[in-house]
Amino acid sequence: MTGSDAVSDAFTHLPAMLERDPALIHRARLLDVDCLLGSVEQAFHVAIRAGRITDMTPAPVLMRSWTFAYRATPEAWTAYWQPMPAAGWHDLLALTKRGAATLEGDIKPFMTHLQYFKDLLALPRTGGAR
């Protein structure tokens, strides 16, 4: 399995991992957003309603809109998901600062719920156990 395939596989398991974390869902109970998350090679349209991932579809989908997008290289996700990531690879905003990830669109929902997205996207680090 290539690095890109492993990252895509991890993202496909994200909804199930999130469902095993009721505290994380509760933290984002006021969040309703459509976003684009994943790697620069394979992103996913993700619908989040009341903190739950209600739909996750591989991109691109013709005429499907999103509010913001957060995409990183497969290498960045692999480094981010290490049990103890190295400095500069440990945080979503650090990945953008080093140029390994991009954040675009209306970032207000992302920044308003930043800790939720950090914890959500770190779930593959531990297989969903926090």
C-alpha cells in the first residue's frame, strides 16, 4: 500500500473512529459544515452535522461546494499520525506553516472549532482511542 493509499484508507475510517469518541462529538455539537479534508492527492467531501460526520465522499464531486478545505501531502499526514510527531509535524497549523498543508476558503468554522479539527484529524494516530 502506497503512502497515499494508506492516508486515504485512514480517512475512510475517520467517521467510525469519531463515533467511538462521544466527548469529541459533543464538543462540536454546534458545528454544521461542509468541508474538503484529506491529502492533496485524494481529498474527501465531508459533511459534519452536530459534530458527527454524516457524509464522506471521495472528491472531486461535480458541483459540490465546501466552506473550507484542509489538505496535506501524504508524507505530512504520515508524520502527523506518528505516536509522538516530531516538532513541526505535530500540529495542523504547523503543517501549513512549513508548506506541507493548505487551508483555504472560509476558515472561520475551522478556526472557531480548531481543537475539534485537531483532535478529529489526529484520531488515526491512535486508531481512534484518545
